[in-house]
Amino acid sequence: MRIYAANSLHEEVKRRFKLPGYLKLILGKRFTLVMRFVAILLAVALIPHLASAKRIAPASVEPVVYEGIRYVAPNDEGRRGYIEAWDVKTNKKLWELTVFTNRIDPKLEADVQWVFINKLTVRDEILVVTSERGATYQVHLRTKAITQWGPASSPAPGSNEQPHDIPEVIKTAITTSSLARNYDLSFRINPFYLRGDFNGDGKIDVAALVKQRSTGKLGIAIIHGQGNKVTILGAGTAIGNGGDDFEWMDSWEIYSKNRMASGTSVPKLRGDALLVSKSEAASALIYWNGKRYVWLQQGD
């Protein structure tokens, strides 16, 4: 919209209409005041529209292909930056992963706070994701672990914050066992893994939080010894009152086999147990009875 200056407008009026000089002078002064008033009203009327201006469309990110898998940044959801993995041959989606989320201030327009991905590159099993604000995230394509570098647009999801270090025994289990095909590591609880001798054979085992890829159900993978055997608890495999989804769990810890039991309900343990809990609600011990892992509800 083009707005003419008040002086130009009232000069045009005086030129077109043959008015006495004194009337032209009066009209000129009044016309200037009227135009100034109209300009103020227009400015006030336009403020809400300017404040609610929409952001420009996000960039179209070029997909990258690595070992037969195409990695895509859809950029269709402003509250998070996420990627999808597609099989090149079958054109089927294999998985998707949220790389970062955007904290939205409810007092401001939501869309102007959105941050999208603007570049993908891949090298040596690492997918490098760059956001519009310059934050760079490295996604390990086998473990799905995310490491953030550079200025942050926002932290990774609090419920799935990714650590920098993953024990070698977990990496081995991920790449050589069924864990790789059916489960992803979960980082929703810190720590996301615990060490102990769970089956009492004198070797250190690792318990890691996992998510079943097909259903999203959460649970625990116990990796014995050097990763030769993996037992899944939850994450689609039911155990006791814990069910097949440990989404309810918000804390866990090692319950040493040498720990003095506070009650008579705890049996003599062959190995270390896992104490899994829901804050201010319930807890249970998961322990090896010589044949399998069993569930012992606490407080019964």
C-alpha cells in the first residue's frame, strides 16, 4: 500500500478546486490535521497484522543416501527437527528420530519461534544435521545416539536426551544381536544404563534402556558378559506387574546382592538386582532366580 504525504494531497485538492486564497489556507491546515489523524489510525490498525506476520517457508533440504538408506528432513513440523530413514530399494520408511525440539513461548506467535533443519550431510556412519540457527547435531546411524555441537537452538528432547558416551559392550550388542534389528536405545532416564553382575556368574553385565522399534514400548535390555546374550524385559515382553511397557518407570538403580534386605520378602540374591520405580507410587525388584529374570513387587 502506498500512502501519499499530507502536503501533496492537500496541494492537489487546492489545485483542482478554484477556491479563494483564505479558504485554501484554512483547508490546507485542516486537511493536514485530518491526514495526520488518518495516518495514525492506519498505523494502529496495521500493528496487529504486523505482529502476527508468518515466517517464511523452511528450506527444502536435499536428502542424503548412505549404504542403501535415504535420510530425509521433512521440515513439516516447526516444534521439532526430525529425520526419517527410507529404504532406497523398497521406498519404505524404516524409522524416524527427533534430533532437537524448540521451546515455544506461549506469549509470542508460535510460528516465528519455529526452527527447522537446513542441511544434511553424512560421513563414516555419522549423519550431520545442521539447524537454521547454526546448531550442528551428529547422529550415529547405528546407535541413534545424538551429539550436539555449536550454538544450540534448543536442547534435545528432555525425555530422550542423548549422551556422548555409549559403553563398548552396548555398541557391540547393538551391531551383532537382535537388539539391532528390533530395538533402539532410549535415553529418557539418566543414567540410561547400569552395570552389575545380574546373573551371578562373576562377570559384569550391562542393563540398558531400550525402545521396541515396531511399537515404541519401553523396557530394559540386559546384556550378559561381552554381549553374547541379550534378555529383554518390557519393550514388548511382559514381566510380572511391570507389563510389556515400562513407560511408567521414572527411576532405576542397582540393588546389590550383598545389600541387607529391609524386609523378609526379598530372597537371597544370586546376583545384583534392578530396583525399578515410579515416583511416589510403586517399585519392584527384577532379579535372576537361576533360570530367568523375575519380578518382585515391593510393598506387598
